[in-house]
Amino acid sequence: GVKRADAEIQVTLGGKPLWFRLKITPLNAQNGDMIGRVVMLQNITQLKEINRALEDARDEAVRARAEAEEHSRLKSEFLSTMSHELRTPLNAIEGFTSIMLSGMGVELSPKAEDMVKRVSANSKRLLHLINDFLDLSRIESGRLELIKEPISPGQLARKWQSEVSVLAEEKGLDFIVTIDPELPETVIEDDDALSKITVNLLSNAFKFTHKGHVSLDMQRDDDKWKIIVSDTGIGVPVHAREYIFDEFRQVDGSSKRLYGGTGLGLSLVQKLSRAMGGNVVLKSELGEGSTFTVTLPLVLPEETTQGVGQ
């Protein structure tokens, strides 16, 4: 007969399958002769059911992940195609309005010039929104490529100041730019990503500020550097600070909200900051204003020794 066994067996009782583990072990005398067997029968039906449930859950998770990745890929492809199709006519509109505003063979009345400027401003705004969508898609799909090269914080600050100065003029706000003299003249970073972060923060600050000022402060902090955008605007409620960086989330999510926008800007700021090895932090007092601080690693060219203020 069988001296030793360890097996699982299935039986059906009342139409229900049951699983048992059968274990047979020989029982030997002191002289080594087998004098019997120890037979153990263990009901493992519940264990089998748990294992089956775990396998089903694992298979479902794998299927769901594959489905999510496919949806993400399709979304990225759609956004990329849509962005290209929309940017082509927008670039044409922007080109024609630039020609008209330059006065090359076209004389515009003050009213017509104002209308063309509005067309140009809104086409730029739409193009900016499309680029935000595309950037988020690239980040989510892991296709974002950062091109890090020597850049000048001082020159970038002047460029950003020029880009958003019209916002300050339209609302009668002071725009204050401060650069830490200890910040090196040249750093290694992605110009495009850095500009998107800062211009988004500045545009957001001007949107929610009706009196006072908006400031841009660039500081060195040991082996890091900071871009700080502050305003004297309406501030952010405590409850909204938990989701302020989420995609498509706004402080006022009602259909009758006073401020436009899609809720993409701050989400893009956070994702780009993290992709660059940094982070962004918000400090705000309701009714007094907000401060967004972007902290990034300070990477220097070997030959850079002078500061901006030197």
C-alpha cells in the first residue's frame, strides 16, 4: 500500500465541490519497521476559494491596467493630432494679424486695430491652452523630453516680464521683479518648461488680483534655486488648497464662476516642476493673496562663477 502521500483531492457533496488535502505519513518503530500510518485530511475549500479570488483579482488588475494604458495611448494620440490640426489655422491667424498690426500695406482705423489686437490676443490664448493640453498628455504618457542647457535667469525674467506686462497694464497693477545677486548668471535647465511654469503662475496671479501688485522673485537656496510668484489677490480658501493642483479643478467650479480657465495651468506647473526634479508649494491667506514657490535643483556649468548682480 501507499506509505507516504501528500495530495489535494476534490469531492462533490450536495452538488458543491469541496477540496481536501490528504497527507499520509509512515509511523515507524524504534528499529525502523513501519508499524502504521498517520493519515491527515484537511478541508482546504476556503483556502482554494480565497486563492481563486486573488487570481481573478490579479487578472482583472492586469486587464484594467492594459485597458488604462491603451486609453492613455489613444488619448495622447488624439490630443497630439487635435493639437496639430488646431495649431495650423491658429498659426495662420496669428501670422495674418501680426502682418496687419505691423502696418505692412494695411492701414487700420483705431477701432479696426483694436479688433485685430483682440483676435491676436485670443488666438494666442487658445494656442497656449492647446499647448497645455499637449504637455499634460506628454507627461502622463512618459513622452516628455526635457532639454537642459545653459540659460540665464536674468534674461528669462526680462522675457517673462515682457510677456505678461500687458496683463499688469490692463488691470493697473504693479509688477515687481527681484533677482537674488547670489543666483548664478547661468544655470542648466529646460528653458521651455521653466517658461511654462513661470508664465502660468504669473498669468494665474494677474487673473485673481484686482489691486496691489504681483511679484516675481528668483532666489538661490544653497544647492537649489527658487522661483517665487506672489500676489495681493483674493487668496485660496483652505478647502481648495487640497485640490488646487488637480487637473480641471478650480476653486469656483460652478457654471457661473467669475473667472475663466480650464483648471490645467496649476496642474501643469506641478507636473513640470516634479519632472524637473523639484516641487511647488502654495501659501495663501484668503483675501490677502497667494505665494507659489517653485524649488528646483541648482545645476551650474563648470565655468560659471559670477552672480547676476556682479
